[in-house]
Amino acid sequence: MAGRRQAGVVADEPRERVFERVAAVDVAKKDGVVCARLPGASGQRLSRFWTVTATAGAVSELAGQLAELGVQKVTLESTSDYWRIWFYLFEAAGLDVQLVSASQAKQLSGRPKTDKLDAIWLARLTEMGMLRPSFVPPAGIRALRQYARTRTHLVQDKTRAWARIEKILEDALIKLSSVASKMTTASVRDMLGSLVAGERDPQVLAGLARTRMKAKHAALAAALDGKFEEHHAEIIRVLLAQVDLLQEQVTRLDMLIAEQLASLPGAWGADPDGVTGPDAGAGDLAAALPADARLDEVPGISPELARSIISETGLDMTRFPTPGHLVSWAGLCPRTLQSGTRSKTGKKPGNAYLRGYLGQAAAGAAGTSTFLGERHARIARRRGNAKAQVATARTILVIIWHLLSDRDARYHELGPDHYQQRTDKHKKTRQHVRQLEALGYTVTLTQAAA
């Protein structure tokens, strides 16, 4: 029949089942309202609710009570970071606990808003299997994630410190950033140190340039001719000390991140004889590379960036049945909004840290003569750099899913000419001939000499 939509069948996910004994906690900072939904007499369902203080002892005792009641599933709403004490202790007690976003259990219009009713509502949704759990990595990955995110914040603080230094130089009428390629070079650091020490002669300061910056002596001398005063020196001295301290902390975290990842068996490689361990998988003859080394082979991904990515995705890709699931979780695909015959796309929320790491990888790959570099260039010509970066980041994430799904997998470079090799030359020729003939030309083709 015309206009009739195609029918289909969709199987339920494993989480979509009815549970006989469930519990839910409406989490707050100081306490939480617990609701346990249990079978009663004559087939009725009963809701028991009570308040529990959010302390380790009280929550551990609650976990024991829920285990005695035979609770099959416990639901927590992801309220700020207050859910962590509940999730971690329930998990340690062996309970099947799931964390759900507030958007799935949002307040319904017309229903009174109280903690007790919210807990009951969460429990009812849980027993009907209507909540999709959020991804909470295991304890080892959680520690790795805290290290990596702290490192990210420190790097951002260091970037802000350099931006403040540039502002102080602008106030001192010094245009050093207009000549130097970036403020973090050794040459710029020497010049700043000399300025703070009291040197004001632009020629002397420009003479501190190293390597390729020496060719810019005249421009540097002109840019360094300003009104640098004592208060400028004091502020830059403080900011440079902050930069040094932050760099020291970043270096320390890099070591801790590497040690933490090496302590996870899922990240280990394997030697040619099949032996695995924290130090296995080194060398070209290795049977399997460590997880971060496999990701490091992808253009645009450094060892530090590989570890940061693993801290967000984890090592167990069974949590994401397909690469598309991981892409969706990261927020690198548009959200579909359909109503009737109208369909549009919208911004999809996702893991902001992972998107940031993948954006760095995509920017690094864009300048390489590789498949990823060529893919970025092709899309940028048609859609612009912003779209190209997101598309390249998505491609990198798909590659990462395959590399982490199979320990024996290795990155294979397709080359920048991959698209050209797949092009049907005869079809392309006919297309161009038709276009020229449509413009009134008679086309005669002659094969070029080899």
C-alpha cells in the first residue's frame, strides 16, 4: 500500500526484563532515600522506603540488608559525584548495581516532587527494565582515569599560565608572540628569564634566540623594544614558577599513569613465546603489543594520548557491542530527532574528555601524509575544517575499538592514495566526458605515454 511504512522486529536488550526484587536510591549529599520493591501477599507489589546516611559504614550496612532481601538490581541516579560512595560499596558487596542519568528518570509533570516519590519511581522503572545504565569502568580504570583527567587539568592550567604571560608582555608593549611561533619555545623562555633578571637591551635579548629563530633577529629586536617595568618582571617570575611546578606535576603524573596501566592485565602485551606480563610485548617480534603501544601506531596518537584515551574507554570493548556504540557514547555522531515525517539531527551529549583527546589526535593526524591525513583533507575541502576534524576523530575511534577488541590486532596504514586506488577510472572518465559534451565540446581521448 502506498505510503505504508515498513514493518520490523526489534529484540529486547538484556537489561529489558522484569525483576522481582529491586531497589533504588535517590542520592543526595548527606543521605539517600532507599526504596525496595518486593513481592507481597496475593501477588501485590510492596515498596519499602527509608533514609540512610551517606557514610561508608551506613552504606555498607545497607548493602548487606539488600543482599539479605535478595535484591536483583539496584539503581542509582547520577547526582553530581554523590553517587560514588553508594556505587563503589554496593559493587564491593556483590550487588548488581547500575548508574542511570537523571534525564532517564526525569520529573514527570503533574507528579509531586519528593525524595521518597523519586526513589519509588526509580524502583518501578528498574523492575520494568526501562532504564539504560551508564558506563562505569572497573576500579583499575577508574584510578587510571583520575590520573589522566588530573593531568589534563594541569596541562590546561599551564596553557592558561602562558596566556597570562603573553598578556603581561602585551601590557609591557612587547610583541614577542607576533614573531615567535609559540611562547613555549626554549628561545622565548631564555628571553623571559633575561627580562626578569633585569636585561632590557632588545639586541641582547634577541641574541638569545636559538636554531631557526636566529634568522628573525631584526624582528625579535623590534618586538622586544617596549616598556618592561619591575612589576611586569615580578608577575612573570611568579607565572614562570607556576609553569615549572605544573610541568613537574605533569611529569610525575605521566609516570603514575604508565605504572597504573602496566598493572592492568588487560593492557599487557605478549612476547614471541606467548609469555605475557607488564613488560611483555616489546620489540618488533612481539606476538602482541601492549594496549597503549597498539594505539600509539595510529597517526596523531602519542603514548601519553593513548593512555588518556584508554582511561576513558577502558580496555573491555564488550561494553560497546559495535564501534557505533562507542562512537555514540563519545558523542561523535549526531542525534536523530524524528516526529512523523519530519526528521532532523541535533547535538549528542557524550564523554567530553574523550572527545577532547580524539580532537587532539585528529589535529595531529591532519598534518601527516597518511590515510587519516588524506581523509581529513578530502572532507575539509567540501565541509570545512571543523567537520573534517570530527569525522577524522570518529574514524580514529573506530580504529581504536578494533585495536582494543583484539589483542593481536595491529594498525595497518592504507596510505594517502587509498581513495585514488579505489576510484573507478573508466567511470570517472565517462563522467568528465559527459560534462564536457554537455557544454558543447567534442571530446577525443588519447592515452598518455607511460
